[in-house]
Amino acid sequence: MMVRVLPANERDAARVLAAISQQTLDEFEVAGTDPAKAIQNAIARQERMFVSVTGETPLTLFGFADYGGYLSMWTIATKAFFDLGAPGVFCTRRFFRNLDLAKPLIVVTTSPHPDTDRWLRLLGFDLIGGTPERREFRLAC
């Protein structure tokens, strides 16, 4: 199955939200935020957003918030992303390697799901700090 990463728009965001995974809902609940509101804020801030798809099926919506000295990546995954497994992760990792980021890319996760850290490592991120409840990862160069 071929996975593509494309620039995202509001229609893509709506499609991902309609198919959001329980894992993603759990992480947003722990963080005390609403995924729809997070997307609205990203659109309002004109953050770069991307959607990964296989065929016409959306897998993830992700983007980058600029915090001055670094970029922070946020992700909203669908059930289809977790069902697909490794192919989605490896395609996204190739996409990250081809991005021209002028700043370090950081992910902070509060996900209670044990596979989250493994998925981030497969995407090319290294654990750089935090606590068991709030882990910080940086994209390895």
C-alpha cells in the first residue's frame, strides 16, 4: 500500500477528525485539549499542515508550531493509521528526512498508550527528556 504525504487543507482536517483514533482522543484528553480546537488554532496561525493518505483514506494530519528556537510537531491520527502499521510510519519518516527545517523539531507527548514512544522512535525521534507522564522527543538529524 502506497502512503503519500501532501499539503493539507481544511477539508483534509475535517476528514481526519471524522476518523480520529481512540489513541489520539485519549492523548488529547490527558493533555486537556480538544483536537478540533487545536486544528482551528493551527489554521488561524497559518501553520504548515500535512495529511498522510493511502489511496483516498486519510491516515494522519500533522503540523508544526513555531516556538522561536524550535518547531513543535502535533499529530492527529486516524484508526486507519494504526491499522496500517509500519508502512505509514516509514513513509512519514522519509518525508521528515526531506524537510528543510531551519530549527530543531520537537514532539512532546502525554499519550498514555505504550506504543506511542515506539512509533516516535520509528519516525526518527530520540527521547531527550521529560517525565513518564510527559515525554520530549527530538527528530534525529
